[in-house]
Amino acid sequence: MINVGIAGASGYTGVELVKLISNHPKAKLCAVTSNSYKGKSLTDIFPSMRGFENLICEDLDIKSLSKKIDVIFLALPHKVSMQHVPTMLENNIRVVDLSADYRFTDAAAYESAYQTHTSKDLLKQSVYGLSELYRDQIKASTLVGNPGCYPTSILLPLLPLLKEGLIQPAGIISDSKSGVSGAGRSLSLSAHFCEANESFNPYKVGNHRHTPEINEILSLHSQQPVSITFVPHLLPLTRGMMSTIYARVTDTATQDKIRKTYDNYYGDEPFVRLLNKGMYPAISHVKGTNCCDIGIHFDETSRQLIMVSAIDNLLKGAAGQAVQNMNIMFGLDDKTGLNRVQGPL
Amino acid sequence: MINVGIAGASGYTGVELVKLISNHPKAKLCAVTSNSYKGKSLTDIFPSMRGFENLICEDLDIKSLSKKIDVIFLALPHKVSMQHVPTMLENNIRVVDLSADYRFTDAAAYESAYQTHTSKDLLKQSVYGLSELYRDQIKASTLVGNPGCYPTSILLPLLPLLKEGLIQPAGIISDSKSGVSGAGRSLSLSAHFCEANESFNPYKVGNHRHTPEINEILSLHSQQPVSITFVPHLLPLTRGMMSTIYARVTDTATQDKIRKTYDNYYGDEPFVRLLNKGMYPAISHVKGTNCCDIGIHFDETSRQLIMVSAIDNLLKGAAGQAVQNMNIMFGLDDKTGLNRVQGPL
Amino acid sequence: MINVGIAGASGYTGVELVKLISNHPKAKLCAVTSNSYKGKSLTDIFPSMRGFENLICEDLDIKSLSKKIDVIFLALPHKVSMQHVPTMLENNIRVVDLSADYRFTDAAAYESAYQTHTSKDLLKQSVYGLSELYRDQIKASTLVGNPGCYPTSILLPLLPLLKEGLIQPAGIISDSKSGVSGAGRSLSLSAHFCEANESFNPYKVGNHRHTPEINEILSLHSQQPVSITFVPHLLPLTRGMMSTIYARVTDTATQDKIRKTYDNYYGDEPFVRLLNKGMYPAISHVKGTNCCDIGIHFDETSRQLIMVSAIDNLLKGAAGQAVQNMNIMFGLDDKTGLNRVQGPL
Amino acid sequence: MINVGIAGASGYTGVELVKLISNHPKAKLCAVTSNSYKGKSLTDIFPSMRGFENLICEDLDIKSLSKKIDVIFLALPHKVSMQHVPTMLENNIRVVDLSADYRFTDAAAYESAYQTHTSKDLLKQSVYGLSELYRDQIKASTLVGNPGCYPTSILLPLLPLLKEGLIQPAGIISDSKSGVSGAGRSLSLSAHFCEANESFNPYKVGNHRHTPEINEILSLHSQQPVSITFVPHLLPLTRGMMSTIYARVTDTATQDKIRKTYDNYYGDEPFVRLLNKGMYPAISHVKGTNCCDIGIHFDETSRQLIMVSAIDNLLKGAAGQAVQNMNIMFGLDDKTGLNRVQGPL
């Protein structure tokens, strides 16, 4: 049994982690921390969470935590994570960090989008937690930088084709859409019901902080600098994310090769599903699951490839992939605790 | 042409007033004030409001306003209104106050629900702005206390039957439901998209501040103390309100008498519509209008009467009724500026 | 391991049953039937349901089913169920019927709301499947008439107080609200997105078919004819149901006695939760669970008791309670397969 | 006063036309037709439409109509329009057709997407009703083919830049999103509340019927064959549409030239608004208006231009633009009857 702690348990990602670990057959939730609700039980904070009357949000005290847990999930704001991670590792707590602090190899790229990095030496050690593409490194790691939600939805369809030289690295566009839960539980006018409901809009056009994360990974895998055009939009729904991605194929690409490449990469993966020709993902088909659905349309004449991917931003885009990474780190099957059947509603 | 000012123009009720006055054939919008957006134009605050680039939110300076306007709408918080109204009246500005400050006759009732009343002498002078029932007094008044949204939806169906002795004053229940815009534009967890969306819940059970307002008016008209049971609920939609009201009829009541009474009170009213037998209101049928739809079901055996009323909380429940009251105060037809055709979407 | 069949698996209730049984540790889904999608796999019908490529919707052929299954859930329309149930029982298939066909003791009451009953003799044998109140009879039964969603939400808060003489049987009112999934997956104008979205309305006022079901059970338990006032409304959300119930208490009732009574009935029940004083249910707190939350407000002066209950209409209001009943019938703990932790989103 | 008829008045586009004409100061609604609701009044069909008790849906009898009306709006299905238009013109009724039947110059392009064209000779005479770009031809015409909603949202931002040679005709992508009302009021599983709510998905990828319409107009104006990549998606909201459009600029293009070109084309247009740098449209900003908002982002390094446009699919995308075209045909100011102030909710 893996003893688990969750830091930042009172945010939307935090509670998803609480749910997943509570329902996990090989893990035990031993400690939760929350800055905003210290001393309160999870049931007090979220009446929907029954049976947690005795799980009290505590301080993030690493010494005390180290006696209780083997691994910690950090659902903390950027910058806060890196204040704690070095000490956690020293205390033999393995870390899955859901902030951006350990997603980058290049500290300068991180600093261009976030702030001064104060834990640079660990960037060499940390592993990017895109489970399907980094499984071997994750297995051996003690520190995983869990990917952003948009990067997950964009990299899963792009990486296999880029690595195999089937699409051109230049001119890639991702038109992405996220539900409101992506912005978290803190208050803002754009998350006010009356402002988000019955509306839809792009935001942070040209300067979203997930862009350098996406570009770094794409560049690493195509061995040349890749810079995508990325436009995120806000959907009037609670959970779910879709990326519609446009790329030019290379001369050797065919519909058949593209499908076969996906099959090679994901055919045995439980959480990535390539849809049949003519079928496309819907957010409702992946909501509540750790899955990424991918549908493609290839126009032979224009040589334009359209890839559509859908994930649940709180699961494959955050907590679900984090648990998948924990499973990999501890030698469990990826599916453990993540394989529940979901339905259409 | 009536010269109009709107105080608190940057809240949801304030902008509804701006829209209505801008579209009003006999009124001219001369000044808007806002505490939060001083110095900004309405188009800056609300990109949906085009053509207001030159209407800049100013300070609430009564001297300066008195040179420009004949009447002011106060879309201000409770307590703030009564700090300004006495001076406004002295400066010959007529007032339609959308806060609760001048809705009550009995200062003690106000104080039980709100705070110390600092303008008690004006309570004798102010008129309760339920347009259909107080038209004559509104005509002659310089200060109107515009009713709350819940009270409007509850009093319109109840008052005619109570006044004519067709329902028993004891045991009246109103199960009411409001859209999220009723809570205004300020930030709160309950108005967070992810918390309100796909949910529904009662709130302030037994202690909502509209209860004493409803009870005072019902008591005045039935000449005995009336105390209703009122349970408000939060609907996952932006605008609209419904009250489902349960009352016992008196011995003399019949379906026919009930319908005739409504017809006497509202048959010539443009904004109250009694639906045919077997028909009930829907929020979509009144959204965007100043109308109150009423449907009734009378069970002869149990002598129980069900009245269902629907309004747009921002219009008949606030800004629309306020403009209707302005029309009455200035001798215009009630419908002026309020009579636009609406459709189902 | 219990071998399970599900008839009508392609409706919203049917797929909830499929999910629950698939995730159930002691049950195995052996057969599904569907009239509309015969020959198709569940994954074809619902792309969100992965891993069901080989579970093909078949004909409802009882002989063939009887070789494969121990129990069948009937998510069939009223009238269709009773055409099959007698033969199923003869073939030793136990039945949990989610239609109304076996909910009534009195065939005349059924016929007043539905149609001619063609399986009257089985009404003596069938047990009403309100799990918490009928557990002993369910244990011994081979045929359970699973309660309607509205009746479940109304009877759970009312029955303990009525049985203990704490509320008056006359004058009970239930103002109930249901999400759109309650109307099923078949097409209708009222379930069209543009008609239901941003709206709210009562329907079938005074003549909803759940009224006689509620009245029969209330009458049985209070040993006198009880006739409630029941007004259902349509909420603009997918899943969830709330009933706000108003009753007069009897002379002996106190807040304390009421709470103790609930504690006696439900204190050990895993799926019924009495909320603390001042707390009320929300649909988001029960969505995705088999739970019924109950909050109460008692006004000592008016002697009026307000009970608010919330359930997920597809779970405790249908498929969840059906599986709870199967658990009881087969000697399992009620919670088996139903005890997953849920979160706020 | 213009005497107006509306054919197909009971669909969502039809009722928007009824609203607009009813609120129009220079037009009179003289006749409405409906296939589904013949003999019923509009108030019967839509309780939200008050005061139409006497406007009864009649047969589409051109002889009888020609005595009453000067112009007719056809909110009819494709194919039905062209069965009636020739006779209407012979009877001196001017026509604004909202179906696709008269949008094309090239009958073969129409036939590739729809069906055999049976009124080809009129294609030379009919004018494409994109008001801002075809104003002169519309003025002189008796038959206007009103543009599709997607084409309107895509052509308004693209045409000025294409015509002035600022963007490359090859490789244009439009990632478009529409609310559910775009699919009309007829029943379908994809418009079922429970299927569309909380979901989002692409549809008709690579084969939407608006593609040839867009391509024909783009080709005409850039004097070479243009073929865009167009992916429509379904948004979980009732009304509104957004297109996020990606194009490569030509060598001479600069941010400044692009803004100046828009200013030349639309600076005096009441219904097209170029947003300031860094500002982007939102559906809530145009809902309920006849406006198209355009926001642009130009990346100097990649030479990639992002154009985002938002319209109300039922207004600028259908009924609003149709009335704008009627205004132009009858020598009125474009804004007549379309210039009402809207607010954020």
C-alpha cells in the first residue's frame, strides 16, 4: 500500500486527487494540506465528500509528513512548489508536482513565462510526466513535473507524428478550448457564472504560459526549434478540454502511415484512443475519465492534417495523469484506480 | 424629454437601466455614476454596450447632477441610498430607489432585516413601487421604493386574492427560485460558474431579507398580520425568477371568482398576464420582458390553490419596474420604452 | 458472483445500470437488450463507454437469458415490463423492475395513472423497492418494483415523521425539481437544448403520475388516506433532483424529536444523510452518488416544517437504488459497488 | 411603410424575423406562414410572443400574399425556397431568401453541396446578401440570397484583407463554433439537452455545406481558386457563433496596414467593429445584436495572422442581416430597426 499525501487539497485539482486516491486499491490517503481551510475536514469544505470527517487539512510540515507518506502530490500554485520540493526529496518523499515548476528542462524558458526559478539544479533530475511518452523515465524518477492540461491535449496527438517525421514542425496551429474549472476555484470575474454562461471567448492570445512548455517538448522531440500558434478559449461548461490541431504533413505521409503510427504508439495504451475514420471526439465522451480521444481528418489535396483531441482537464489534464504517473513510479499497472467505467451523462 | 441619471450603473441592475433608458423614446440618459469604475466609459466596462464611449462614470455629486437631471435611479447597495436621498429630494431630483431603503413603512421591520435606518421621516413620504397596485400613489410621488424581485413575484399573484378575501392569510407558502444574476456582479463562491452550474439549492431558509418586506405589504392589504413561509432557491441560469405559491382558499372562493378577480385587477395591465387554465409560466416566456406571467391550479377537493408566477428578475424584478414607475411619475403610458416584442430565445 | 442482465440498456437509466454493474465487485454483466439498437455494441451507441465492444444489444428472449443470468433489471417503458415479468419469474430470473408496473399494491391506483394492469396477481408478491424502508421485504423477494425518482425524494424525508406521528398527514406539499435526464433520451421539444436551457417551468401540475404512487405509500404508513399537493418543475441541468416539502407538525413534535427520529431511521444508513441544523442540500452534493441528503428547517411559531431532500435522479432515483436492492436481495452489503467517493465537480 | 411577409415563421430564424419586423419603425408585419402550425397564432406557438393573438399562420399562397406584401423573408428549408421564388418575383414580391438556394453564382457548386438546382436562371439575378460588401448590388436587387451564418462570420474578417492582397489565399483555416440554435428547432439527438449540455465537439469535419459557399465568395474576390480548411464545432449555449481564423500574411502586410484596411472597409459600418489591439470578441458581447466584432493578433515573426470574429448566429448570421438587406433594398439606413442597445446579460 502506497501512503499518499496531497498538498493543496481544497482546490479543484486537489479534490480530484483526493477522490482518485480514496478510490485507489493500492494507495492510502494519509495527509492533506490546505492553506485556505487549515483545521477543517474535507467534508466541511465539500459536503459532497462524505466520510472524510476525520481527514483534517493540516499545515505543510515536511518533517511531520515524511513520517506518514511515501509520495506527495503538489496541487500548489507555481513558485510555491519549488519552495518545498528540495526538502521533500531530502526527506525521501517522492513528488508528483502539478505546478509548472518542474516541467521544464530549460530554466530560461520557465522564467520567460513564470518567474525566477529557485530550484534549477532539480530540473535535470525531474521528469516530464506525459505518461505515455515518458514512461521509462517516470519509472525511475523521484520527481515528476506533471504536464499542463493544454500541453497534454496537444502533445499526445502531435508527438508521434513529429517524431516519425510525418508532419512538418513549422506552422502547427492548436485552437484549444477549456471548461471553466481549468481556472481553478479562486474567484474572478471571468469565472462568474453570469459572465461565463452563454458565452465563449479566446483569452491570452499569443501569450499563454503553456506555449513555452509545449514548444520545449516539441522541439526536443523534433530536434529543431518548434514554435506553435496556440489560441486557448473558454467554454461555458465545468470540465473538459478540446484541442483542434492543424498541421501540414510531410511528403511521405499517408493516411495509412499516420494511423499506423498512432497505433504503434498508443495501440496498447489504456488511456489514449484513436477513433475510427469519420469519428471525432466529444468532451462528453471523456469527461470523468483519464482518457484522451483522438480523431483525425486528412485532406489529400491540401496535405492538411486535422487532429482533434479531447480530455477531461481535471483528470488526464491534471489529477488523473498524476495518479497514472504515481502508478508508474511504484511499478503498478497504469490503470490501477483509474479504470472505472463512465457513461454518457 | 425626461433627463435621467443612474447611480450604480456598473452593476447588473445598473446596466439594465442604462439599456432601458437608452432605448426609451421619452427619456435621455444624462449621467451615470459608478464607484468601482469611476472615469471609465460604459463601453470600456461592458464591450457589449456600443456607442457609450463618451458616457463616463462620474462621482455621485448631487449638486452637479441636479443641474443635469430630473430623476435618478439608485442601483446602490442598501444603506448607501439613504445617505443620498434626502439631499437629492432637496435638490429637486426625483428618486426611484432600487435598494431596500425606502420600501418599508415600518422602520423597525426594515431594521430587523437590514440595519439602523437613518432617514426614517422619508418613509412616510416614499411610495412602494409595485406599479400595478400602487399606481395612484406613484403618480403623485417624488420618492419610490422599488420592490425587491422576490416580493414582486409573490405579491402580484397574492394581493388581489387577499384583498378580495379569496385566500386565507394564514399558511401561505412561496417556494421561489432565482437565476444567478439576482446576486449581482460581485464575486462570491456561490456565483462561481463551477459551483452554480449543474446545481440547485435553497439558501437563507427562514431568514431571507425579502420576507419582512413581503409580510409588511401582505399585512397592510389584508388588515391583519400575515407571515408567509418563504424558501428561495438558486437556479443554474443567468436571468429569471419563478415563485410557486401555495394558499388555502376561503369558503366563498371558486375557480371562476379567482379568475375574475385577476381579470379585474390585471385585465387592462400590459405587464401582468393570467394564463389560460392548464397553462403555466416558464422563465423563457418572460425573459427579456417587463412581464409577470401567472398560472393557477385550483383543486376543489383540497381547497388548495397553486399560483405560479414568472418574471425576469432584472426587469419586472428591478430595472423594468423602475422604468415603469418613472413612466407613471411623469405621466407617460406604462409601456413607454418597455414594450418591445421578445421571442423564445 | 451474480450474473446480471439489463433490459433497455440504451436509455439513460439503462446505461447507468451498465456502469454500476460493470464497476460492481460481486456482479457480472452478462447480457443487455435494446429495442432501438439491436445488434450494436454499447461502445457504438455511447462512445464514452469504452471496453464494451463485445457487449452486443440482443433481443429480449427470456429462454436464452435464463441460461445466463440470475437477475434482470428492467429499464423498460411502463406496460412493457409486465408483459415479460411473469415469464421471467417462471424461468427463475429475479427481477428489479424500474418501470411503474410493480410499484403499486392497488391495481386501481395504477390504472388511474397508467393503463390496464395485466399482471395483477403479482402485485401481492412484488415489493416496493424503497431500500431503507422495505429492506426486510426486499431481502425475501424475487420481484422488486423500484420506486419513481420523485417518490424516492419525497418519501425518504416524510415516512419516518409520518410513521412516528410527528407531522400531520393533511396539507403536505412537495415542490419538486428535476433535471432534464428525468425525461429520458427520447426526443421531445421540452428536452430540446434551446427550450430547456436558461429556462425553468412547472409541468403536469395536479396530474403527474407519481402522485398516486406517493399517496399510496404515505397512506399505507399513516393508516389513513393521504393526498399530497405535488408540483414538479424542470431544471436546466442534466442530472439531479430536489424536493422542498412543507408539512404541519403535530402537537407533540419538537425539533429535537424530529432529528432523533431521522437518526433512528437513517443513522446507520449509508445513503441517507441528515444535515446539521442550518445546512441544506444542493444537487451538486449528491450528483453521481446513491445518496439522499436531507436538510430541515422547523419554525416553532408557525409549527411549519420544511424538509429539503436532494438525490441524483438517475442513481438513488433509479439505477443506484435498483442496484442497492439487488445487493439486499442477494445478501450483500447495501454499499457494494455503490460506495465510490465523489467530489464537488 | 414596407409591408412584409415571413415564410417559415415558426422556426428559430422565423421568430427572430417576426421580432425584428414587429419592432421595426418602417415595416409592418402583414403575413406569416408556417407548415407545422397552420391556423395557429404566433402567441399560441410561442407564449413569449405577446400581442400576436391575431397573427395566424397561413398557407404559402403567393397570389393571396401578393396583395398584402411588398417583400417576403423566406426562412424555409433549402429546395423549398426555389420552388416559390420565381412565382413570387413574377408577382412583384421582393425576396430575401435565408436558405442556400440563391447564395451561389455557380449552380454546380450549389449542387455539389445540396441538390439539383431548379431555378438556375435566377442565380445570375440574385445578389449575395453580405450587406457590407454587397451594398450596391443589394440596393438594386429584387432577390437577395442571405448568407449562411458561418460564411458571414468568416467572410467579414477575410474579404478586406484578401481583396487588398494582405493575406495569402492558400492555407486559410477557420476553426468555428456555433450555439445549438444554429441547428434549428427540429428534434435531433445532438440537440437533446442532455447530449449538448456540458459537451463540445466538432461535426461535419471536411464536408460542411457552408464550405463551398465560403470558397466561392473568397475565390471571386481574390481572383483565384481559394479553398479553406473549415472545422465547425457545437457549443453548449443557445445563441452565438465564433470563428477563429488563421492565415499567412503576404510580404507587404504590416499590423498597421491590416488595421487601416479594416478601417477603410468597416470604419463607417454600424455593425462591424474592429477591437483595439489586445482585445478579443466574446459571444456575450454580440448576443442579441446585429454586430460582428473582430479582434486580431499578428505575430511578426511567424507572419501568422489570427482573426477572431463573433456574431449572433440568429441575427447577423441570419434574421438581422436579412432585415439589414431589406433596409438597403428599400433605401433605408442600415440601422433602422436594428440599433437597439444591448447589455452584458
